[in-house]
Amino acid sequence: MAGSRRERILILCKTYPSPSEKHTETSCVAGMLENGSLIRLFPVPFRLIRDGQQFKKWQWISAQIYRANDDRRPESHKIYVDTIQLEGPPLSPKRNWEARRRELNKLRVFSGFVPLDQSRESEETTLGLVRPSKIAGLDITPVDSPDWTADELKKLVQRQQQGGLFDDEDAGAIRTLRKLPFAFHYRYECEVDGEVHTHRHKIADWEAGALFWNCRQQHGDNWEAPFREKLEQKLPAADLMFLMGTIHRFPDQWLIVSLVYPPREAFGSMKQTELAF
């Protein structure tokens, strides 16, 4: 592990898995170090990590990481999955997110997407937290193909055939990865220096994908109303922020990789479960 170092990382996001020719399926994981700097870990075959090492959002882990040689984004690192150690349970949302706020307060929060993108140009920032002024709406768009293509399926199963790399349970997990049949985009406004800017960005957060499947399982064809209620009403009622990250192949394009939604100060008595996915 020459050139690697061990770091404590607070997990802030996992993106929805996608097929990968080299890694079967991968997620991008983002978090923060103890000093408040953001870090990106890719690729992470999260669903294939053993139970004792599978981490959750808002959980501290420690692991050996090293700088990604094939990714020029300064926050990007690779992780030795077998070195992951969980450091206690996820931070509690109790007492008005007291434990989580303590860590969030270390982060720079951009007043809008424009300042974040300006920071990309001037400081090479490719991960950042943005607080929108208003959620204008949620666009739900069918994807071109709701099922995996033959090439994508090949990527999902090919590594299984390489002589015992995965056991039977792993193979089942790979085969059951479901493709999201819709893309979700937030339309939102940010007020910067008295000027209102409108933006539209795709939500890549794994939690949003899981919410879709939960709503569809519970409500069938009527899934859209509860899904919209959560993303258009309940989360914006909190102090909703976007953790945004650039796309490796398209360095000037951004995604919403995680939704961060501490309750507003006036909502201190609200049950936290009402805001959780």
C-alpha cells in the first residue's frame, strides 16, 4: 500500500450504482475528513462490500486511501475496500441534528450554484455544498431504456465468471441491481448578491433512487404523488442543501450527489423520521 494513507471519513453520500466494465458495478462515495475538507472515493462496489464493512450515510469510517492517478479532480481518491473499519453507529439526528450539525459547520456552504462553479474555475473545486433559495419543482423524465442494455448486463455479470471472485450471494446481488426507469432533476433558484439565478440539475443520490423503489412498492402505479411530496414539499421545508459534484468525463457539468436536510431551527420539535428517506 505504498503511497496510501489512513483517514477518518464521515460518509455524506453514495450515488446510485451503475454498471462498470472494470468493476462490475460502482458507486461514487463522498464524505468529509476531520478537518472539514471534502473527499471523493471512486470506484466503490458498495453492494459487494461485506456486511461488517458496509457503511451508511452519516457514519464515520477509517480506511487506507490513495490519490486517484487517473482522475485530475483534487478531491478524488481510491480506497482499499478491505481496510474499511466502521467507527461507531451513524451520527444521530436527535436534538435538532446536534451531532450532524457539529460536523456540517466545518464545511463551506455556497450561497448558490454560480459561486460554486466559479470556485471550480478559480480553485479547481469539484465537490461543494450549495444552499438553494427555493425549490421550483421536480422533473421526472422516463429514461430512453428502462432496462439494462445487453452491454450493461454483460458488465454486471462478467466478473462473476472469473473463477470464484464472488460467492453465490454476491452474484445474486449483481443480478438484482435494478435500473432506475426515470431520471430526476431539481429545478431551483439561488439568490446571489441580490440577483436570482435558476438552475436544473440531476439528482444522483442513492437515497432518491431507494425512495422511488419504496414508493413504487408501497403505492404501485400511484408512486409519483408520495415521491413528489417528499422531494417537493417535505425536504424543502427543511434547511435543504445539495452536495454537488462534477462528472469525471465532463468536468464542467455538475450533479446533485447527495441531499442534506437538517431541520430548520424553528422545527426543533419535529420528529426527525418525518424528514428521513
